[in-house]
Amino acid sequence: MHAALDIFRALGDPTRLRVIHLLRAMELAVGEIAQVVGQSQPRVSRHVRILAEAGLVERRKEGNWVFLRLSRDAAFAPFLTLFDQLETSDSEALWQAADLARLAAVRADRAKAAESYFAEHAEEWDAIRSLHVAEADVEAAMTALLTREPIGHLLDIGTGTGRMIELFGDAARQVTAIDRSPDMLRLARTKLPADAGDKYALLLGDFMDLPLAPGGADTVVLHQVLHYAQAPEMVIAEAARVTARDGRVLIVDFAAHEREELRTRDQHARLGFSDEQMDGWFAAAGLALERVETLPGQELTVQLWLGRRRTARILPIEERISA
């Protein structure tokens, strides 16, 4: 009974109920929650501590930020089921809707800051990437992974200046490249071959709402894109949605690091990712993580995570990494 009493006591506060409701929408930083609920960060941190001590939320430190998500402990699942079964009062529905609207505004502000950065640095973007690890080594590793079988319909999410079009466009049957920045798409279009015809589609869009039908892509690439996502697990789920059965998803990004200036200077929402994080997000999206490759650099390490959209027994991550 002790655990149950701790949970009920932790939930017996309006602000903490609001936090739980927000975390059901997405993983959030403590500062983002403070903005949404209109309270100081220390006060929100105190509420979060109570929720964490009751086992309701999990905290993950990333640089100077602390990210929160709902507990994955099976003991908490019945309480979420109870929330779904309870009828929401008019006042509760109002504050829930208001909180989600403010959350959308917070995310929009961050997206606007990232877009401003992209627009300012569009022509320098390939050079900025090359500062971290030799881009030639990254591209060689990507090519080795993806050209083992037909690429088919290639979806390049966050195409940037269109480098993936240059690398894999000729081998692909069809190419769809998506970016949220018109400046980036303008540069990417300069990479199209003169006889491109209707093989290439460059679309303005968002990685949270891809303009493709389910199962429409055979090979999906996110090259140095995921660290800009406020909710990377949702981006991966959306990528999996548009991936055909037996299709592949390749994510190329930084391993977890502590270079806080990349968040403040370069608008990185996440300071890299661990294999365990990626393994969980892939599995939740219905992707089998088939291969992990590591490319150490002088400052940062680049990881390549290759998944396949199919129902299969998923090996322990240790076996996949050593494969």
C-alpha cells in the first residue's frame, strides 16, 4: 500500500496533475513545463521531485537541462488507465486545453528560433557539419549501409542543402526530400541533375507531419536532423509510419555529449543520443534496430542507427552493437 499511497499523495496537487497531463503529450524539459504552467522553475522542480519520488516520472539530465517523461514502470499503467476512464469536468477540460495550447506556443517559439538560425547559416550548413567529424567518413559509412540493397523510394527528412540527393539520388527509383526551411530547399534544388524530370520531389514540410502516405517510402534518412527535435521519439514514429514493410530507416546523429554551447549557439534541442534511447524509440515505432556504427571524432562522435520496418524478434542491444 505504501507505493499506492505515495502515488495518490503525489497526484493530490493541481500543478502536479497538470505536469502529468503535459508529459502524456510529449517528453519535456523542466523549463518548458515552467513556461506552460506559469510558475518559477524552482517551484516546478519541487513538484517534479515529488512525482519522481513516487515513481510517476523519470528524469534525464542532458547538459544543463533536465528532461522528463512518464514512468515506464508497469505499476503506473493502471493509474493512466484510470485517468482515461474518469470523466473530465468542464474546468479540467479548459485548463488541459489551455496548457496544451501554451505548450504548442513554446514549441513554436523554439521552432522559430531554429528556422532563423537555418536561414542565417543556410550556405554554411555543410561546413558546420564537417567541423564535428570528417563528412567523407560519415558518407562512406552511410553508403556502405544503404547500397547493400535497392534504395527504391528515398525519403530524405530535413534535406538541408540536398547532400543526400547527391549521394543517393542516382541509385534511387524516386526521391522525396523534405525541409521546413524554404532557404534550405532553394539550395537543395541546385543539387538536382539537369534531367531530373519528375523523379525528385522537394517539399516544404515538417518531420512531425510527413506529407507521405503510410508505407510510401522504402528508405528513410535523417542525417544530422534528430537533434533539432523537441520530441525525437515522435519523429521516429512518424518516419516509421511512412516506411514500407521491410523498408529501412537510417538515423545519423551525434552520440550523447555535454557540449552545451550547441544548444545555445546552434539551436540543438538534444545533446546527442544513446544507443539505449534509440533502441527504445525504434522498438516503440515498430522498427527492428539492425545495426549501430560508431565514428569517433575529435570533438563529437557520430552514430549511425539502421532500423527495418518489420515484425521480428529484436535482439538485445548488446548483440546488435557488436554485430
